[in-house]
Amino acid sequence: MITVSCSSCGSKLFRYQKIGKGRLLHCWKNRISSDHTTRRGDDVYCLTCGQHIGVVEAEWANMHGGSFIVKGSALKK
Ligand SMILES: [Zn+2]
């Protein structure tokens, strides 16, 4: 599991099951285990400070580079 936090205020945004190496570019909705963000339409914002985090598509959220910090480890393939 990884924890995705806001780069602006440090608040937790998601707990997420990341699989494989590499940068986090999008989050599959069905792998998000807890969600502390708020939505306006398809846009995802930090609940605490309102920073724009990403945009929700059909099955995943496209993450806005630089808006978040990732901690924890991904599952190895
Ligand atoms: Zn924030």
C-alpha cells in the first residue's frame, strides 16, 4: 500500500494499492482504499487546502504531477 499526500499541506489524500515500479501517473478507482479528497465535477481537490490533485476519468483518476507526495511501497509484479 502507498499513501498519497498533498504536496502543499501534507494531508493524506489516498491509500492506494500501487502495482509495479514507476511514477504514479493515475490511480485506478478500484484500488483506492480510502479517499480523503473532494470533487467538483471531474476535478479532484485536497479536502484540506483545496489544491488541484487530478481529474477523474472513466476508471481512474489522472494525477496532476507535482501536486502530491507518495510514501510506502508498491507491490512487485
Ligand atoms: Zn492540501
